[in-house]
Amino acid sequence: MFETFYGLSHSPFSRDIPTNELYQSVVLEETLGRLEYAAQRQWFAVVTGDCGTGKTTTIRRFTEVLDQAKYKVLYLSD
């Protein structure tokens, strides 16, 4: 409905947005850097936050740049 009106190719609020098209905010860059730091040191990392803050989107973005042969991501949702 509003996608056509504004000329959008897909809904901006869905989970299927390609991660390379995400807005690279300062907070996203910082979070990705911290996750990369934890992964390089083989630490566990926990991402927490209120509903709608972008936790799932951030994890999706992060896992797409990881070497799948080297890293295993476990996503637990409650």
C-alpha cells in the first residue's frame, strides 16, 4: 500500500531487507565491531535490548560477513 505510494521496492519494516542495504548508523557500526572482536577471540556474545531496537537485524548483518566454515552462530529467541 504505502510502498507503491512512496515508490519503495519492499517494505522498510520487514525482516527480509538485504543486509547490505541497511542504514549504517554509528550504533550499528559499533555493535558490529564489538561482535567481530568477540568472534576473533572465540568468545560468546549476547545481544540484548528492547523490542524493535534491531537485535535480529544486527545479527543477520553480522552473520552474513562471517566465514561459515570458521564460525557457528547460535540464535536463541525467547
